[in-house]
Amino acid sequence: MPTIVVTGTQWGDEGKGKVVDYLAQKADTVVRYQGGSNAGHTVVVAGEEYKLRLLPSGVIHKNTVNVIANGVVVDPEVMIQEMDALIARGIDVSGIRLSNRAHVVLPYHRMLDGLSDEARGSGKIGTTKRGIGPCYMDKARRIGIRVCDLIDTDEFRKRLKENLELKNKELSLYGAEPLDYEKVLAEYEAYAERLRPHVVDTIALLNREIAANKKILFEGAQATMLDIDYGTYPYVTASHPVSGGVPVGAGVAPRKIDKVIGIVKAYCTRVGEGPFPTEQLNEIGDKLREAGHEFGTVTGRPRRTGWLDAPVVRYAGELSGLDYMAITRLDILDGFDEIKMCVDYKYKGEILKEIPASLKVLAEVEPVYETFEGWKTDISGIRSYEDLPANAKKYLERMAEVVGVPVGIVSVGPNRDETIIIASDLF
């Protein structure tokens, strides 16, 4: 039963796309199980860069089935744009499968996403305005439109008319112009025709493949600290990036998951509002941002940067049952004289044993740092763990000790081949 979940352990942007792309070389199927087009994945193959938002990172591989599962909220316009961009670059997209149970992002979702966040003033979440949260809200309100509805002409016309009557009233509260039914209908009926060949029951598909002992890779978007339940609420996404999101988001029983890999950036970043204990609002933070080109894949926004927060990764390990950590962007630390790692939080003089639920407390914790001597050499050409500089290995070994999860993969550059595999039992 070779099924692997890849999930982010921090605030997203850990480099999941690169690791999924590497592992997808041996996978039969790659599955996105939650999130939407607010999640950016960058994959670099032979110097060619591919920026993906909705499509699974395995789409670059020939003969791989790429599934957008029922837990994803799908913006048809974005999906088609991505498919067309890949086709223009010679990538075959015929292996993409879209769940008939996935919910559809509509124009009113995007509009309400931006309008409602702006209305919060200083309390705004910092949403990407892609309509993800409002689409999940409609799903919970039981007024969402699913892909199976979208491709059923009569059902879609009926459901869209009902929803626009409600949504135009909501838009009017913000002083926005109402959406025109005929215009939205025509746009989305065209999307339906384009996507129809890709729509299947992905639950049945995935369970058949598992029964046939196919190699399946489940790819999470965002990360643990953005999980709707476990993250820094309310500065979170609207879904479950943790490994527990797979059974619900893909229709695969928990016992059918074989391994879980947590992606850990060698330092920390986050986008948007909310507490960030190890943030460096100084020249260190600037250096991390510039060296790592830390700007959002989807939004282009500069990311907040800081030292590695090991308590957060430890928390992610507990929540997702991590078998291994995949350390990414270790090479970004090549130029630092010294490197710090937060190994504990101190609050009012006491060491905390858990991640605080209260954002007020989390904003006031004092990171307890350990300092490591830098290695000051280019590691991008190294392909063996034994050949890494001694100081780099000290940093990784201490990370594994604090987190309580072994290191299975180390990424030393953005390209697929700039990867060190330590664990021998991945697929």
C-alpha cells in the first residue's frame, strides 16, 4: 500500500512543490486534497520554472494521473488557464482528473472575499481574495455549487439563479454592483464544456488504484499553522492541510495512508497577518528574504521571514504523524556566519510545553534560541548526506532531535536533481 502524504509544517511556502515533483518520478498518481487557487507551488525542472496554483505538482511528469479531489475548491478559470499554459509548453494535461464532488469558486466568492476582508479594517485577515474562504462557507451553508452541478446544464442554471439572488443582496451591503446572471452563466457554461472530459468520481478512482497497489502521492496546500482548526486562527486558511485532511478531502480511509512526510523550510516565512514568534524585522530578515526570493507565488507579496521555529514543526509532527521531515532551502543559509533555531517558547518566565491556542499569548512568547556556526560554502552540488559540511549536519541533527522526527530528504537547490535522499523506504 504505497501511499504517501506530503504536508507543510510551518506557515506554507516550504517548497512542497519541489519535493512532490521529485517523489512524483516514482508515483502513478498525485492528488491535491484541499485548498484552492490561493496556494502557489513552484516546480523547477532542468532550469524550467513552472508556477502552479490548482494543478497537482505531478502534472509535469508524463504518464502520471493528477487528481484534484473533492476537498479542493476549484476556480474553473484558473484551472483552464493553468492547463493552457502547460499545453503551450508541451505538457500533456490529459491525465488530469477533477472530482465531481469538488465545490466551484464563482465570481461572487472572489468579490465577497475582498470586500468582507477590507470591511474588517485593522482586523483584516490578509486574504488572497481568490474566493476560497467564501466558497468553503457556502459549502458549510449547503448552498455550494459542485462540479457535478456545473456540468449539468439544467441544474447549474437553476442553482446559479437561486444563488445570485442571495449573493447580489450580500454584495449590495458592501455597495458593490450586482452580478449579471446571463453573463456569469455564459462564462461558466463554457468552462463546463472545457472541463467535462476531466470530471470523474475521484473517490472511486483512488480506491481502485490503492486496491491495485498503485503508488499514490497526496499533496497538501498551505501548511499546519494555516489549518482552520490547528493554525493561528483566525489568520488561517479555510481547510485542513494536515494529514488528517486526506481521508476527508480525498475519500481515502486513514488506514490506507502508508507514510507522511512533513516539509520543513530550513528557516521560517509567513504571508499575511498573525503572530510569528521568530520573525526577524531586521537585516537578518531582509537577507533571508533576498537570498530566498521570498515573494508569494500567487500574490507576489513579500513574505515575512525569520529563524526556524522547531516547536511549530514539533507540533506539526504530532498532528500529522510525520514519519520523516524533508528539509528544503538549506542552501539559502549558505551565506550566514551564524544560524539560529528556536527550540522552545518561554512565557512569563516559564517554558511552554505546547503551542498556545491564544494568539495573545503566542504574540508574547519569547523564543529560546540555540546558535549554530554557519558552513559558509555552496552546498548545491552535494548529493550525499555524508558530504554535507559538518556544521550543516549539526544543524539538521539538532533539528531532528528537537522535533522528534528523522530527516528523510534534504533539498539543496530548486532543481529536481538538487536533492539528497536519506530515507531508503520512500515508495
